[in-house]
Amino acid sequence: AIFLIGLITLRLISKPLLRLEKAALEMSGGDYSSRVPKIGDKTSEISRLSDTFNEMADKLRTVIINLEEKNNKMDIILNSIDSSILVTDEHFGVIFMNDAARNEFCDDSFSKEGVYPFISIVRSDEADKMLKKALDDGIPVSSTIKINTRKGNRIFSGIVCPVSGPNDKKAIFTLRDITQITGLQKMRSEFVANVTHELKTPLTSIRGFIDTLKNGAMTNPDVAGRFLDIIDIEAERLHKLILDILTLSEIEELSEDRDVETFDMYGLIDEIIVLLDEEASSNKVSLLSDNESLEAFGSLYVRANRGRIKQILINLVENAIKYNFQGGKVIIGAYKADDASIDIKVSDTGRGIPSEHLARIFERFYRVDKGRSKDQGGTGLGLSIVKHIAMLYNGSVKAESQPGQGSVFTVNLKI
């Protein structure tokens, strides 16, 4: 009887403890909703223990939920940043990186849960040295570095900030892609340098001839007349250069063209032929419209800024005249494309362009033959203006040419 009573008592005592153990194991496994049912009366030790456990479980669940919410918010914030952020431990292992860093440096072989050496992800000795210096010295390190990423060679503004914890050291490496900014700064510097050079050349020439005239050349009518003609030519060149710079700046600032109207492209081509006929005749070059397109369509109405399209044609046709042979031809045509756009083509039978120059002829101030371009009064901005007008209409421009066999310029416009 005593044995049975003891066994029953032992079960009554151990059963709630086993329930408590089970709940604790479930919580340790991540189930924070596990609770211990009420056991015995309110005054018993087991009942108070179960109440305390349940209260602790409620508080722990609240803390875990708050931490998860904060982590989710932090992940959203870090992943929304377009700069690459990598967090490393003191052994240079990457323990976290945001989506921007993963897209920039990692392929599918890198799992989100794994810890990988920093050098295996970024693959840059310069970046690795920055990280080591920051962790060793305990101070932020910043520099501009070039890294070969999955997207190609990029330029980054990098900063490493060491973070010291109670037991270890970590570092936050931030990489901001400044490739485009650097390219724009380089283009701006080159543009300013080119503008300065292009302005300086005619101004120097004008000042030199003025000084010569002041020093006595004015008394010789023939010399004075010749010098004044040169000054007039240089002043006109300067005027054209300034106009082209202002035109290019205006086009670049526009997101869409203004003052659009509906007009016939073939009528505009005929107008260009009449306008430039004298210049073509003086160079012994024939200006022709593409009769095949005219016969096929009769008229080609488009909606655009007529002045801009006229400027495209003038720039292309003037170049075709300048760089043609005597007795050569320039053919102008416009065609409907399959994608509801139009193609403007200007072809010539001139000298042609070497293949190594074709990729750069639409850059500002780029000249294939610098001496000949300046002799003929070119500003070096005509083709760049054509390209930017095409971009204004979500279009493009390309050139096809072979030395001695002429050139074909095609402008595609979404109009």
C-alpha cells in the first residue's frame, strides 16, 4: 500500500514537470507559442512555476516578435539602398551583404546563409587592403577603387567603418558605384577643354591680325582687305561654334521636344536641296532625293519639331558635301520603318570614313581629319547635335562607311 501511494504521488509530481520540460523543449526548438496548462491549485509551487513559465514565454515571444520586426525593417532598409553593403567579421568573412552587393558580386553559387571570405566575393586586392587596414587600425578607411564585377569593370567610392563589439570586431564595407558620375565628370572636363581650345584658336587668330593692322598694315589696302576677310571668317566660325554649343546644351536639357507639328518629310527634303544647292554646286556635288521612296509613298507625314529635323538634314548633308569628291553625289531619303518609326538616310560618294573612327564620330569635337575640318569651317559638333536630336525622339543614328566608297548615315526617329 505504501509503495502504491508513493508511486501515485511520484506520478502526480512528475507529470507537471514533464509537461514543463516538453514546453521548454518546444520553445527551444522555435515554437514560442507553447504553454504549460494550469496545474493544481493556485497556491501550489507547481502552479506558481507554471504561471511563471507561461509569463516568461509570453515576454520572450513578444521580444522575439519585436526583434524579427526590427530585423525585417533593417533588411528592407539595407536592401533598398543601391550601394553595396558588406559586413565582415574579424577574420574577413562576409557575414551579411545586401541585395545590391549580391547582384554586383555574387552568382548562384553563393548561398545567403553561408559565410565567405571577403576576397572571394569582391575579388579586389585594393579593397582587401582597405578592409585589413580598417580592422587593424580601428579607424574608417575610404578610397576610390576599380573592381571587376559581374557587370564589368566599375569604379566605386568605398568606405570601411570598423565596429568593435564586446567579444569581437566587425567592419561595414560600403561601395557606391560612381562609374557613370566619373564618366560624366570626365566628359565635362574634356568638353570644357575642347571648348576652350576651339574658342581660343579663332580668338588668337583675330587678335593677331588686329595687332598687325594696328602696327601699320592698315596703310596697305590690299593687305588690310585680306586681313579683314580672315578676321571675318574667324568671327563667323566663332559665331557658329557658340551657336552649336548653345543648341547642344538646349537639346540636352529637354526631356521631350516642344513646338511639334505635322509636316511632309519629302517636302522638307526638297527644301533642304534648294537651300544647299548653291553650296553643293560650288563644290561640284549633285544633291538628289531618293525618287524610289517618293514614288512608293507619295508623301510621308510626321509629327515633330520641324526645325530640329531640318537641323539633322542640314548637318548631315553639309558634311556629305564637304567630304565628297568633285562630281560626286549626295542622296537624301526618308522611309517608313516596321516599328512605326521613320529612317532618314543621307548617302554620299565621298572619301569615306576609316572603320576605327566610326564608333567616335558622334562625340563632341571629334574629327577624323582635324586639319581639313577646320579649314572647311567645321565646329566638330554637327554630328553630336544629330545624335542628341535623335535621342530626344527615342531614336538613334549610325554610320556605315568604307574609305573611298562613300558613307551612309541613317537616323531612326520615333515620329
